[in-house]
Amino acid sequence: MLLLEEVAATQRQQAFYRNFIQNVSHELKTPLTVIQGHAAKMGDAPDDRESWLASRRIIADEAKRLTQLVDNLLTLARLESPSFALERAPLSFAALLEEAVLQVSDLAEARHLALSLNLAPGLQRLNGDRARLKQMVLNLLDNALKYTPPGGSITVSAQAERSGGGCRLECRVQDTGEGIPPDDLPYIFDKLYRARRAHGRPVEGSGLGLTIAQEIIRAHGGEIRAESEPGRGSTFTLSLPCTP
Ligand code: ADP
């Protein structure tokens, strides 16, 4: 009996590993193919300035995407290592949000999405790992950009809640995109999980972004939850302990 259970567990692990390699290879290959194609195009028509600039922009966007995927893979490996420790220091979460929003603003514009940031005045600082927290916010923004059709909007907001002697920073990333089917919602933070999409163009993804976001927030003593209405949009709300 025990042996059968062990065989089943090994098979599950192998299937998971295959799926992981497939997803990640695909995610690495797609931007590389686009970059190669546009680099060749730039070489073929160096005097066509408009097409040259468009290709340069596409190459820069795809390179960003590759960097984010590699960062996610490295973070996942680190988070799962027993010696993992956050590199904490006092930081301004408001400044971090401003930076992350600025970083994706070109992409939002190119996709005809309105991107806005609403920060409550005087947001408290928190003690956290800046690089990891920024990566978490970028993963949420990346999803909002991917799953919101042109003409939609993405709003990032943050405020602090004080209760007793404590303080929590609450941040929302809200979009007016395609939303997440209720059957999928409980699983979207699972590693490699990708919700089935009823219609629309295929959207690239590794199924790792939310797993990593959740692990980063949990490592900081915080929580993340998702609410969504198919066809109307999704809201990701995270709460983190801050310095009162
Ligand atoms: P992926 O690389 O597939 O985007 P994630 O772990 O970041 O992986 O997200 C898991 C799944 O959750 C996605 O495949 C998608 O189905 C769903 N999802 C996440 N964010 C959004 C969003 N803002 N709008 C709609 N669906 C989303």
C-alpha cells in the first residue's frame, strides 16, 4: 500500500516537473523568437526609421519580459531553499509603487490601457526586502496588463490601516480586464496553475507569477487575496505589516 502511494507521488512529481520545464521553455522561447525576428528586420531595413523604432521598442519589451521570468525563477529557487532569508531594510512602499508603475507605463500606453496610482497621503514605511517586494508588485501589474483588453484601466492604490498598536499597509491592484472564472479563483496562487480562458487571444505565462507574489508577501508576514468578476475585472489586495 505504502509502495503504491510512493509510486503515485513520484509520478505526480515527474508530471509536475515535465509541466514546469514545458511552461518555462515556452516562456523563454517566445520572447527570444520575437527578439531574433525583430533584430533581423532591423538589419534588413536600417533606413526605415519608423519600423526600426518599433522593432527596437518590441525588443526592449521582450527583453524586460525575459528578465522578469529569470528573476521569478531565481526567486522561486531562493524562496524554496532552507537557507532563504529576506534582505530587510526600512523602505517607502509609496516610492516603490511609484517606481513599479513608472516601469510599466510605456507598456500600458502601448496597449491602450489607462494606468493610475492613488496613494493615501503620509503612507508609513515598512521593513522589507525592496527587490522582492518590487518584483511582487511587478508580477501583479504584469498580469493586469496581460489580462486587460485595450481600452481598459488599471488602478494601483495604497493606504494604511491602524488598529491597536499595529499598522498594516493595504495595497490594491485593480483592473477592468477579463476576470477569473469562479472555479479557477481558489487555485490561481498554486504553482504553475493557469486559468482556462473561454475566448480571446492566447496569453503567454508560466503560471509562476502569483505563487511567487504570495510567497514574498507571506515571507513579510502579509497576506494577498483575489476577487474577480468574469468580464468585469479583478482586484488583488495585499496587506503588509508597516512601521507605526
Ligand atoms: P501566468 O504566468 O499564467 O500569468 P500567474 O501565476 O501570474 O501566471 O497567474 C495565474 C493565473 O491567474 C493566470 O494564468 C490567469 O489565469 C489568472 N490571473 C492572474 N491575474 C489575473 C488578472 N489580473 N486577470 C485575469 N486573470 C488573472
